[in-house]
Amino acid sequence: MESDAIRDNTDRHRYEVTIDGHLAHADYRVEGDVITFTHTIVPPALEGRGIASGLIRHGLSEARARGLRVVPQCPFVAAYIRKHPEWADLLAAPLD
């Protein structure tokens, strides 16, 4: 998945991408200098294609560029950061 296909829908507070007519998104909220990723939704038709990972990688890159700390409320985001420790420096608090 190309990162430039992902858009930040600030009105709906989510990073989103449409592939083959299906919408996938990673929801967030920003409070001050903290972004909390709350949900990651990938339709069954898109599962297993790395869509969720691409959305989260994009969101974490944006957080880094904006100087935001990250709270991975969404279990997928927490698991992604555990698997990719190069993002751990963004965490507002250590993972459990």
C-alpha cells in the first residue's frame, strides 16, 4: 500500500484509505501534544494485506513529524509498536 494513498480525515479524526471500494481507517484523538489511537478498522475483504500496518506506520510517522506523544489505546497499535520498537520513543508511557 502506498503511503500517499492514506489521507488524514481531520473532520472524522482518522487516517483512512479506500482500496477496491472498501474503506479502512485508524481512528485517533489529539489532546495537546498527545495522539491516542483508539481503533483500527479493516474490512474483511482487505484483511491480510498489511493495510492496518500501513495505516499505523503512516499515523506514527505523522505523530513523529508533529512532535506528538502516542497512546496506543487500540490493541493493534500497541502490538505494532511492540513488534517495531523503532516507534517506542513516541510512547507517552511504556507499554504494559
